[in-house]
Amino acid sequence: MKVIKDNKIRRIGIMGGTFDPIHYGHLVTAEAARAEFDMEDIIFVPSGRPPHKHEYEVSEGEDRYLMTVLATITNLNFQVSRTELEREGPTYTVDTLIDFRKKYKDDVELYFITGADAILEIFTWKDVPNLLSSCSFVAATRPGYSREKLNGIIDTIRERYGTNIYYLNVPALAISSTDIRERVRSGRPIKYLLPEAVEDYIAKKGLYGEPMRTRLNG
């Protein structure tokens, strides 16, 4: 059910991620959330030093930022923020949301858009009380996704913190950055999985073409 907007309050979506690389799954999810929840803008936030990405070395922040800009530039409702890239040390979602809350104060209703699987792990995130009281959440799922376990987590969150958490079915979530990186390494096509401008950037910079070295600054 579409959430009816209070005309006095602007709605802004925050979509964080490594975006390594950004792809159509991210873009379709963002646009679906914007339309479903009547948001004014979606702000993409490429992560700085994500503390949870241990399985591979994340590409340099500037590359991920520029790919995100290239992917979103044609949508006037999409913006890209450097807030995490400019923060020193590990970056945490709660700090990012607090920064945006300070920027917009009470004039804006913030929605953090993330995958349903991330909600399952949310109690492992930093400063859960402040995190869950800072905004509403949109849990993006594939059609047919089993909600049984997720419903239990959401019920607990709502009971403890009064947080609004909404579901959003998005077919394009079947696309993954992991698969795209593996396809590049193995020489398989990535066309139609992500914007052509991002595909060209990956080729030009030689990203993902060999086992990835640490590209984070420092």
C-alpha cells in the first residue's frame, strides 16, 4: 500500500552501499522506493570504510563515487553524497543518518533504503537505539522472498523502538555487484546489468579485471 504523504513534510530517501559497482538493481530499487513512498529525492551514499566488508578489498572510494554519479546523473531526483568518503576511519550507518538528521532537522522525514537481508543483521550494527530512532526503514525484497524470519525481527524492532519499517518488492534485486565483479574477472559480459556509462568506466579504469588489490586510501 502506498504511504500517503503529509504535504507539510518532505520525504528524503537515503540509500547507502559500497556501490562496487552500482547497477540497475540499486537504481530500480531507489526509483521504486521514491515512487512508492512519495519521496522528493533519493540520496546515494557510497560507503567510506565499511567495517563489514571483509570478504574482498573494496575499490577506491573515488571510483565508486564517480560510478554512482555516472549512473544517477540522468535522474533529477537522484543525488550522490560524499559524506562517508570524507569521514575518517570506519564508517557506520548511524553516524551518516545523524549527519543527515542534523542537516535537515525536523523539516524532512528520512527513509533508509536497504535490503531485507541487512535488516536481519541490524542488531549487529553500531548504536542500534540511535540508528533505529533516526529514521524510517524500507526493506527491499524480491517477489517470493520468505518473510517469516524477517517478520519476527521487524516486530521486535517496532516493539522496542517504535520504528517504521516498510516492505518493497523489487524484481531487479537479482542483480548483484558480486556477480558483476566475477563476470569482469572471467571475461563474461556485464552489459544490461548496469548503465553503459558505468560499464565504460570499469573498462577504462581496469576495475575488477584481476584479483583486487586494496584500493582504499591509506
